[in-house]
Amino acid sequence: MNTKILFIGGGTGGHIMPLIPLVKVTDAVWEKHLLTDKTENDRLMVEENFKDLGIMAHQIKSGKIRAYVSLKNLIDIPIIIISVFKSYALLKKIDPDILFFKGGYVGFPMVLALKFERFWGIKRRKIFLHESDITPGKLYKMLSPIADGIFKNFGNHPLFYYESNRFPTLDKEGVGTRFKQKLLIFGGSQGAQWINQSITKILPELLQNYQVTLITGQGKAVKAQGDGFSQYELLAQTALYKKMAESDLIITRGGASIFQVLYLQKKALIIPLSGSARNHQVENAQYFAKQGLCHTLDETKAEPSDIIQALALLSSDQKLSHTLKQAPIKPAEEKIWKILETSLEDR
């Protein structure tokens, strides 16, 4: 019987895309499954990025409980209850030996299903979690007591700690010859609106100095055009990573994509999403800025025109170029996989 692993993540690209390299290094004899949220965005990300990786995809509509008062919480409660039963049914159907949680609301009902199993002594499966952000999320707090291993990009944990640095990364791509600097801009799925609107307003000025590529997010295409400007709603992860590698400067949010940017030693202007859960994007950006690895811009205080000045400072920062070359950002998927693989030996 094949050993089985279930990868869990959904809701945003930062909860799904980082799984790609880990799935790639998973031993071919293992039966691989992926659980994401039942949204069109998640479906497209899986279809475009995982279809050739020999993995079986599953989707469950998870719902979520918000930290603020909202009628949507009442609407989502029955959805969550149903998703717990569906998660438990999926556990019985797949019967995975290892579950690897990357994040997202889709993990919440699966955690409850796992706790139900353990309470009744049905089965004890190996559970691992990866946390990309400085501040731990709700899923981290729920899983910590029952996790067999916790992979983190920042800090320590008394149960288990492995400094993954960059979890995980793709192979570097070559960089072609160009004249104007290439500027890549992407705000993710939830954080694209402010960036898209701002870039649209200053695009003529930007095109004087840069070739601009804007990843708008699904359904968020902008009405803008110009010589040297291209836009995409979505790009498969390998295509997006290639765009990163080809770029001179990058504007992005403060999520997990920071690690890909830093691994490629790219000068980046990080504009953390204001009001993100736990304010984790701001803390992530501040951490790397203090290390001298990026520049940041506060969208709550900035005007679109401030982006032009921030890019000029970023481009001319020679110290940043030197610091990036010394940054200890390394791929970790091989090491993470080795730990997952050997975790079953003590059962």
C-alpha cells in the first residue's frame, strides 16, 4: 500500500503556491493529495500549477469566522459545520499518513476533524505545519498542541523548530539583456486593488523609466495601456517566478512572496496590505527592512506619486544590492521532505 500525504492550503496564492516545490520533491511512490478551498480562484491556481505533478486535488467550501462583528459570521457557521463533516469524510476516504498544513481557512475544519479522530482514538496521523509569517495565525495556534512538526520562517517554537528560511523555492531562471529597467508589480489576490489603482494613475510617468508588468489579480484588469506596459490577471507560478527572475525591481505585498523575491536577490518595494490579519504583512515587511533587504511604503500614508520617488530610491540603493547578495535565503524543500519522510519511522 502506498504511503499517502495530504497537503492543505487555500484562499490565497501564499497558502497554495509555496507547496509546488515540496510536491515536486515528494517521492514518486507516495500518493499525493491536495485540499484547497472551494473557490474559483483556488481551482484555477491548482489547475494551472499542479496538473502535471501527479497530485489528486480536492476542494471543500470552508467558510470563515471573522475577528470582527459581522452578519457573515452567522451565515458561515452552518457552512463551517458542514465542512467539518466533509473534512472527516475526506480523511476516511484518503486515509493519509501525513497531513501538511500551509494555511488558509480550509485548514480549520480539517483540524476539527483531526481532533475528533484523536478524541475517539480512531487514528493518530502525522501532522506538520508551515508558518510563513512572523505573527502566528489562528491555524498555527490550533495545530501547535497536536502537531508533530512546525516549520517556520521566523523565530522558534518549543515543540519543534526547523529554520526553513525560504519555504520552498523554485530553480533560478536566467535574466535576459534589456535597456529600460524591468518593473514587476503584483498585489496578490486580496491586496491588489490599491496597488492596481495607484499604478494606473502614475503609469505614464513609470513608463518613462521602466518596462512595467502588472499582475492585477483575477477579474481585476485595469483600463490602462502604453508602450512598454503589459498586464495579466493571473500567471501560473512558474511563469510568475520567471517574471520575477527577469525583473530589476519588484513591487509586492508583505506575504510569503517576499521569500521568492529575496531568494532571487531582487530589489523590492514592499507595500504591506493594511488591515491584514494579525497585521502580519506589516510585521513581515518591517522585519526585512530592518535587515536592510528591502524598502517599504505605508499605503495608509502614501499617495500614488510616492511610488515613483520610492522606486527611484530603491533603484539607486547600492548598499541594498550588496546586502541582498549576502542574504541567507536558501531553498528548504529537500530538507523539509526528508523530515516528513522519516517521521513515519517511529510509528
